[in-house]
Amino acid sequence: MLFDQITIVGVGLIGSSIGLAAKARGVAGHVVGVGRDRAKLDRAVQLGAIDSFGTDLARGVVGSGLVVVCTPVDRIGGTILEGAKECRRGCLFTDGGSTKANIVAAVAGRLPPGVEFVPAHPLAGSEKTGAEHGRADLFVNRVTVLTPTARTDPDAVARVAAFWRGLGSQLVTMSPEDHDRALATTSHLPHAVAAAAAVVTPAEWLPLTAGGFRDTTRVAGGDPDLWAAIFLENRGAVLAAVAGFSARLDDFRRLLETGDGAGLVRWLAEAKQVRDALGT
């Protein structure tokens, strides 16, 4: 067992899945949940995702060797700094945020002595929210990105890596900035595109949709508040990704306007090559 006790702040889909996986795989002995809604936290206990809970962060981190912050990305940095004031020396913090550079910048140089933060982003989850959608196998064979900096203690990185690996993750390490540039294209832009495709579809045409529409727009069912925060926190990288996408769409428009069938085939073939490389 890696930790006798861990605390999860924000027990939604990711937080509850962490709790379920940590308990099922023997990574943690006792899991404390911290949040703002007692009814939702009580439900997480019933589901077996956490063992106890509270709404006070200061009390919730007492006695834990690891605190995993799974709040919306615009609150992660502040939550870590607040919790770090009350935790024991040697406590580690990690997170599940979809952006990294903003969180690292908010925390850098401001933690108490003996407390370390190792940023993480598990590439798992879905458009669903809430503890009831948590799964103990959510992280199995899924990538979790760690984004430590030159100032991060190597022993802390090793222990947090062991935690995420213990949940079933495959680990990738990169800088916070590289993470944010990559995820702007691989995650944040697709969500924006899905939302745009959904919103331009008249309601009376929805009965005519099939698998293609449903696959393309699935992630548009995600929490709007959560995703607005992600877009704003990674604004520069997302804008760059949007610019690249817009240029590609302009090429499509030009080919279609000019009736260039051969060009359209090439345009589609390039996309198919990328998608085929991904596999099933």
C-alpha cells in the first residue's frame, strides 16, 4: 500500500474513479473526500468511492500523505495553496486538471517546506459528470501526463508516479507548456468543434442524425462551466489550435467552391491517414 490515507478534493467522475481505483487496487487504505455538497459526498460514500468526507478543506487534508485535487482548473492552484497550509510535512499534492502551465505558475515557490506538488493530467473520463459515473478501471491502460519542473523534488515525482501507475495508468512526462500546446489540439479543440457542430444543427433535424453526428458531438454534452474554464486557462494554445483548424477548413471551402474533386480526395486522405494511425 502506497498511502495509508489520501484526500480527494472534488469527488466527481475523475475524483470518484480515483477513490474507487485506489481502494480496489490497494493503493490507499482510507480515502477522504472533500467537496461543497454534502449530499453528493454522501452518495460517493454509498458508492464506495470514498470512506469519509467533509466540506472543510483544512480538516480534510489532516493525516493524508497525498492530496489529489480534482476541482475545475481555475480553482486547482488556490485549492493546493490553501490545503498545503494545513497538511503535514511530507504531504504530496497532485491534480487531475486538463491544463497545467497556469496551475504550476500559481503554485510555484509558494508551498510550505516539506510539501511538494507534482502536476498530473489523466487522459480519461467522458462527457458525464458526477460520482455515480466513476469506475475503478477508468485509468487502466490510459495515459496520465506528469508535468514536473526542474524545481520539483525527484522523490516526490517518483512517489506520485507510483500512485498513478498503481491506478493502472501509463505515464508520460513532459513540460507544462508542451502539455498545454498538445492538449489544445488533441482535447480542447475537438470539444469546441463538437460544440459548434451541435449548435448549428436545428432541433427539428435531430431525428435525422445517426452515428456520425453522435460520435462527433458526444463530448459537447460536457459541463459548460468546466469547459469554459479550460478554454480560458489555456487560451493562447487553444487560439493557436483554432487558427490551424480554421486554415484547414478554409482549404476545404476553397476546394469545394472550385469543384476540385482531386483536391478534396487529397484533403480527406490526409485526415484518414492520421485517424488510421490512431487505430480503433
